[in-house]
Amino acid sequence: MELKIVGYLCPRINQTLVNTSAAASEFDAPIDIAWISDAHGIAEMGGTMSPAVIMNGRIKQMGRVPSVYELTGWIREELELELTV
């Protein structure tokens, strides 16, 4: 699974990264977490509102910090989708 956090370093991005790591640690599946923080990378993502959470190419959240609970649910959904494909 590929999970991207998009946005410049700020307290909201930092908290999103912490929450994402905590949620990902609850799964045995390999989850690649990447932080896109350069202007070119953010522009490639369509200039999303910060922070943005993108899982397997799909935008899950923009503009607010998702909770560990929300992230865990999204990861579970994405992993289930991967199993059905």
C-alpha cells in the first residue's frame, strides 16, 4: 500500500505524520508512507489543501488532520480493496 502525506512542514503536517505512523503500525501489511513537501511535488498533486492524505492514488482527506481512528479505517478499507483485486 502506498500512503502519501502532502504539504509543507507545519504543526498540522507533523501531527498528520504522527497519526499516520501510529495507524500504520497497527497492521502487519507493508505500508509505504511518503511525505511530499517540495513545491514541485505538491503542484503535481494538484495543489491540494494541506494536509492531504492520499492512499493508493486516491485522496482520502484534505485540509484537516485526520485522527488515528480515521486513518486506521481508511487503511483497512484500502487493504481490503487490494485483496479483492
